[in-house]
Amino acid sequence: MKPSFVYGGDAFGVNPPRVTQQYGEILTKLLGASLVKNIAEKSPGPIKLTLAEPVAVDDVARACAAGAIGDADGVADGADAIKACAARMA
């Protein structure tokens, strides 16, 4: 599992850093747009990471569960791969 940034819950936190579900969904809409994804793919490492689409903690948990029961294998790297694995648990 290789998410870029995980969001969820109903409270902001500093240690560990986290943002709320509502704020994360806004970031997902912005950073998940095809224009931003295209720019991120062509950008150097630090910029690419900054522009990476965040992933909901629920999707990370579902993807981990899919891997644990054998419904997914390999490395889920990034939001799209994690969401694809999570969908197997729906």
C-alpha cells in the first residue's frame, strides 16, 4: 500500500497529521482532476508528491482487507490503484 496522503474522520490533527473527510474530499476533487494529474505526472518528485491525489482512509482500509483475504495482490501505488483494490471489497 503506497498512498500519498490519507484523509478521514471528523477532526484535524497535528501528530499524526490528518485532515477531515470533508476537507479531504475537496482536495480529491481538485487534485484528482485530469489536468492536475497530467501536470503531476510530468513534474519532478517534490512537486509530483504535492500534487498527488489524497486517498480516503476507508479506501485504504478496504484495499488492505482485499489484499489480506487474497482478492488483491501486488503493490497498490497511488489513489487510483488503491481505489481499484478497495472496490473489490464493495
